[in-house]
Amino acid sequence: MFTITFANPKGGSGKTTSAMLLAEQIRAAGATVAILDCDPNQNIVQWDAQRAEQGRASPFIVRPVPTEAQFLDTVEDIRGKADYLIIDLEGTASNLVTYAISRSDLVLIPFEPTPMEARQAARAVQLVQNTGRMMNKAVAHALLFTKVNAAIQTNDEKDVRKETQANDIPVLRAAIVRRAAFTRIFREGYLLSELLEQAREEVKASTASAQERVLKPLEAAIQNAREYTQEVVNHLPQQKAAA
């Protein structure tokens, strides 16, 4: 089982959205996915409950945040039930955060590429590196830009990319674009693919231009999620993938 953890001490950095997009695309590729929702807001747990209330099955195993004492047992219980475990961490530093990082094959640190957000992300990088030192091994990690502009690369984003390159910090090339569809999945309890399927049904009698206006943003959102997911999978340890 691959374990991928999303960590950042700052709330609102895009951890939960990034975790959900990754989970959907991995599941769409045919693998089984479990999500451990350690965020106090429990947005993924609520998303799962909303689907249940609407009579729609969840494509993932979703577990709420365990106590620190229960965390390792919860991870072991999931092992064997899923090919991938995705952990959405709380923002504050704690033993649970350290436990999650220590069990991870890859830690992703999502943040909006601004100088202030970059400083918070640097704290997460330091935490990952310190955890690795305690374990006497390197913990794979990478920064993930979120909420970026789809049309242009801002000066802040350019500056942050240069700074991370200068400091030899790994950064995913793919970034999560700011898109309305990424907030709708939580508001409506849907997957991206379900939003697209619903939209296609709604506009099938419309003109080609009207269809494009509605469908193109959803198709672009899915393509963004696929490209990001492919890069994440490529960052996983290949020796484990071959085992």
C-alpha cells in the first residue's frame, strides 16, 4: 500500500482539495483508495456522509481522524483493504502529524505560491526533513502549487519557483488551478467525473457553443487533476511499485 500525506501548518492551503482530486483520479485508474481525514473540519468525512444521504455510494474508504493512540492501528487496519492510503493532515504540529509523515511514501505540501505562503510551506518541509532524521532515512516530499491562475503565471509564482529551485526543494511541475469545479465537489458531494456527466446530460439538447461553454471548464478541471495525479504517481518509490 502506498501512503501519500498532505501536510501544511497553514489552513486553507489546498490540502483537502488536492487530496480529493488525487483520490478520484487514482480510483478512476482502477486502484482502491482509502482516505484518512485528520483535518478538524472533516470536509472529506462530510462529503462522504452527504453522498450516503443522497443514496450514492462512496468510491473510497473514508475514515475520520483517529486519536494519536489509535492512528497507527487505524493505518494497519486499512492496509490490505486499499492500494493507496491518502492522509489529509491537520494544520498544527502534533504527534499524529509526525506519525503520518513517518509512515508516508510521499509527503505533498500544497500552498498558494506567494511569499507569505511559501514561508509556511518551508516549515512543513523542515518538519518532514526532521522526521526523516529521527527515522534515519529520507522521507520523499515535494511542494505543490495550488490556486494558481489558469491563464498566466504571476510574478509571485515565478519568484517562488526560482527560490525553491535555488534551495533545491522538489516542486511538482503540475499545479492545481483555481477552478469552480474544485469547490463544487464539496458543496454538492460529487466527483469531478459525475459533475461532467451531469452537465453533459443537461446540455445535450443545446447548441454546440452552449455545450462548449458549460463542458469545457469541467473537462479542463479533470485534465488538470489527471496531469497532477500522474506526476504524483511518478514520484512514488519505484522499487515499491515493482514489489
